[in-house]
Amino acid sequence: FKGTLLIDFRKGQTVEIKEGEILIVPKGVEHRPRTNGEVVFNLLFEPKTTLHTGDIETAMTVKTLDWI
């Protein structure tokens, strides 16, 4: 077991994603990934242009992306 990822949506719905499951969040849908405190191993695919801190620039904002 590799943990459960929780995705909270703006309208109040929360979806649990367990090992081996997939969730596709449509473009433009506001969501917040989180855990209940356990370590979760997941793989996330998103466009290179997606800003990981949204429209807010903080010390965590990455400006130069690494090529994998």
C-alpha cells in the first residue's frame, strides 16, 4: 500500500485516489491535492506551462524547469 491521495474540489467534493487508480482533472477545474498525513507515492502529469504555485510567486516558485 502506497498511501491515499485526497483531491479537494472547489465545490466541496473530495475524491480519494488509492494505489493503482487514476484521476483526470479537467483543465481549469480548481483542486487541492493533499494527504491525511501519510506518505503518498504518486506520479503527476501536467503541461510544462502549469505553474506549481499558481499566480503567486514565492520562494518555492521554480522559474527554470529541468529537462527529464
